[in-house]
Amino acid sequence: MTTMMMRDCLGRVLLVPRSGLLRSGLLLAALLLASPLFYGAAYEAVSAQEPRAENSGAHHAWAQGAAADEAVPTASMGPLTTATAVRTLEPPLIDGRNDELIWQLAPRFSDFGQLAPHFGADPSFRTEFQVAFDRDRLYVFVSASDPDPEGIMHALTHRDVRGPSDQIGVIIDARNEGRRGFVFYVNPDGVKRDSAIRHDLEEDVSWDGEWDVETVVDSKGWAAEFSIPLAQLRYKDALRHTFGFSIRRDIERFEEQVAWPEYTPTQRGLASQLGQLEGLSKLGSAR
């Protein structure tokens, strides 16, 4: 229907007697709905209000300095076994606290499952983590909530000696092959343990990496902030990377172990059951 025809129909309605006005009004409405002009105007009105898909992540200011061609990650992307790391232009101060801007804005992941003593049950306390990176380092912040901080177990031991204490661990397979990787653990007193994974399951405890971590115990529980040099992780030469990745927590007084992602303790293999860490790009030269 053309604009001229629509005007003519409107004129005819205005000229009919009052008794036929309702019927003519219904006729005009039907003609308008059938008109391509009506649909075109309605489509433009709706499109102007709907956000475009390619701009849906523009509000995430935490993608600091990300290249224009990099997709902006969100915590809701991917399955529960996938986490996202975000780039930071300024390395965070490693002090066990999350008051830097990157930790305020980076996505948080908390879908932990209990491994022991009751496999598949909900963890007793909430655990969440965040991951950031720059060209040379991977940064991991883990918050371990505990409503009774006095119950957190401590043990001052030598490095690589696990005492009867709570633990937070990070496991990384930078090649994402499910056969090898590196393990970084710390307890509330800052005692570090590390090892290398060989053949999916074997742990070489003689491996000592150079990495930093600080812990804080407060009224909400405790936290650990890791800074791990990428040079130690032996990733592939590529523009973008996906690492095998996992976070572990031991709540010692309950003899409880929780993990992200949840894996099957009775299934043989460790590296092959890791989750995925995405969003890594433009790292330093491959090692």
C-alpha cells in the first residue's frame, strides 16, 4: 500500500457517518497491518531499542587494554568447566588482597564440587577464583570463605612439606594435552608446595618452580594470590591459548577436598580431568 492510498483510506473514514465509524476504523487498522510500510517502521523502532550482539560486552571495563580483535569474555560463556582469564596492563600487587581494579572487575567462578569425604555433595564453604594475565605472568586470586576463621588449620613447615593445614592449589597444563602440567599449593601460613605432573598422573615433587604467592586470613576466611611466570609453563607458540586448569581447596578440620571443576577421584588421571582456561592471547614467546 502506498502513502497516497493510505491517506485516501483515512479520508474515507473521516467522511463516514458516526454509526459506521467503528467498522471503518477496523478496516483501516487491517489495511495498515497489511502494509509493508507499517512493518518497516515497526522493525526500525524495535531495532533502535535492541542492543547489537557485537556490542553486548562493551560495558566490561575489566578487559583492560584488550586488542580490538579480542572477544570480550564473560563469566557466563561456556560450560561450567570453562573459566576465562582477562588481560591486565598493570600487574597486581601480590599481597593476598583483592583491592586492585583488576580483581574488582574480573569474572568470578565458584562452581566447586566436593571430592571427599562425600563425592558429589555440595562443599561446606564457598570458594571462588579469578584469573588475570599479562605478557609474562599468570595471576590467580582464590577466596576461601569460612564462617569460623578460628577453625582454619595452620602448619609452619618447610617448603614442599604438607602439614596438617588447609590448602589452596592451582594446577595448570599450559599445552592443554591432558598429559602433563604443574601444581602450585599454599597453606594459610604461606608455605609453598609445587610439583610437575608427568604421564597424566605421576607427580615429580623434586620440581621447584619460581613463583610468588601471598595469603591473608581475616574474618571472612582466607585468601591466596598467586603470580606465576609464564616462562615456567611451557605453552605452545600460538596467538591464542587455552590452558588446562583447576583450583583445589582442602578444609583440613573436615578432611574435606573440593575442586573446580569437579572431577572423579576414582578415575585414573589428573591432567586429563582439568577444566579449561580461555581468553589468553598474545603471550610472550613460547617456552
